[in-house]
Amino acid sequence: MPINASIEFEKAKAKFDLAETPSEKLAALQEMRSTAPAHKGAEKLRAEITLKISRIKKDMEKQKQQDKKAAAGHSINIRKEGAGQIVILGMPNTGKSHLLNKISNVQVEEAPYPFTTSKPEIGTMDYKGAKVQIIEVPAIIKESSKGKANGTKLLGLARNADAIIITYKKETEKEIVVNELKNVGIIVNRKKPKIEIKISTYKNITISGKQHLKMSEKELESILKSFGIHHASVLLEEETTIEKLAEVLDTGLEYKNCLFVKNDAQLDIDEIKKQSFFLLEKILIYTKRPGKEPDFTDPLAVDKKSTIKSVAEQIHKDLAKKLKFVKVWGSTKFPGQRVSKSYSLQNEDIIELN
């Protein structure tokens, strides 16, 4: 037992030692991680726990793939529409239905008692002409990630979505939902570590960016081999700890942008719509015909860093090849400036394709 470990950690460790099934072991390890000492001296302990979690998840994922066909009929799947799909999550009575009614085109029942929403409710949010699908998910509770209140199926909607909104009244409610997401492998408001592992046909493991290593090369190689990776090229572009390496090796993790909305009387609906749209990491592009005014009613919602070429291809696969020249209003040095196909567009640019 590590120095200064809490009673909670000891109990979690005892659960792990007695656990028989992979799910029991995973639950105990997650409890160990959340109750492990936070001081620097316990850094290696926390990393080892994270590695064990990753290995168990990998084994469980293999089993899940084998059972996927049988389970498919029992899952909840909502087809994506519009510029993107955002789910609203929250504990009971935290204003999920109220928010859906305010930002979308639907009106669902609002009531002061818990579990008013018994099934996913679907609406469409209009943001400056772009249509975004909004799904209110029935209430998440503590241990939803273990299946309580149909929790694993409901959290599956968050995995499929492009982004998440979490409503709350108290900070503890927000923390519970974030933790339940984490327990099913959904990480909010954080990017995947910049660690790239490519399986190689060459022998051994090669490492680029060794200056970022916060462990020995031998430790890194040992960890990779424990995951069945014996031949690979590894590119490190940021500080690389055992925990970050384990995170990258966990193929079941999803990273989602998330907006936290506190349920109070001061809701700024226009600002919430704006922030919700930008969760999707998209920009709006308006089009115009030569000699005509721009069409501001039906913008294109495209990925950030989109170029003229990629936008033209989105309109029609052959359009990019036929373009003679393009004019842009907005981000260019002067209005109507001609640009190349590789020009990177900015939010609310106006383009004229010729």
C-alpha cells in the first residue's frame, strides 16, 4: 500500500483483489484511480492503475465486438442530421427539457418531478441558417455507467454524438455526469495526447521526439510490448508520461467538446446557441453568384481550416476541378479578392465560385 493512501483507496484495492470478472476488476480499478493519493510521489502508482485499466478495457472491447451483432438490436441509435449532432445530458431536474425548448424548434414537457423525459427527445437548432440536431437524453444518475437507469445505452448516445451539453444546478451534479462519461471512455474538453504509434514492418520500436519522454525508453518499449506491439514507429509531440501513453493505447476512448450550462434564470440563449455550434468545430460559409447578393439563408457548415478546394468538393465532387477563379469577402485583405484553391477560409466568409 502506498504511503498516505486513504481508507477509500484501501477498500477499492480490496475489491480489486477479490474481483473475479473483468467488469468487477475495471470498476475496482476506476475506484482506485479516483481515490489514489494525488501527490507527486504516487504518480507511478496512478500510472500503473491507468495501464491496468487500459489492458482490461482492451480485453473487454474484444469481447464486446464478438457480442456486437447480438447487442445491436438493443442499442439506441439516432441517425445524424444537419451540421452535427449534440446531446444534452444532465441529472434529474437540471433543466434539460427547458434548454431543449429554448434552443430548438420543439416543445417537450417540463415538470418539477424527476425523470420527466423517458425517451430521447429530438429537436433542431437554427444557428444563423445552419441546422444542428439536438437530442435531450433521459436523466443520467450516479452509476449510470454501470447500467443503472438504462445508463449504458443512454451514455452510448453521447459516444455517437459530435458534442455534448451538460446541464446542472450544483457543481456536484456536473462532476457526477462528467465522471459517468469518463467511466465509459468519453473524455470531455480535452484532446487526445499527441502521441502517434504506427505499426511497422521493420523490427524493433523506433522513437522520434525522445526529449518529450518522462520515462525511460525501456519502459516505453515494455509497455508497448505488453499491449502486443513489438514493431512500431513512435512519434512524440508532447510531454509523454505513462498515463498519457496508456490513454493513447486505449482504443475505446472518445474525446468530445462539451458546454456546461447552469440552470438559472440568466440563460443567454443566443450565446448558448453560438457556443453550441462552435462545439462542432465548424465554420459558416456563405455563397454568392456573380453579380448577385450573398445567400445568407442557407450557409454551408464546414470543418475549421477548410480550403476553397474542400468546400467546392463538398458542394459537388467535380466543382473543384472546373473552377477558374474564386473571390472571397471577409477574411481577405480587400473585399472580393481572388484567392487560390488552397486558401483557408474563416468563419462567415462569403465565396463566389467562377
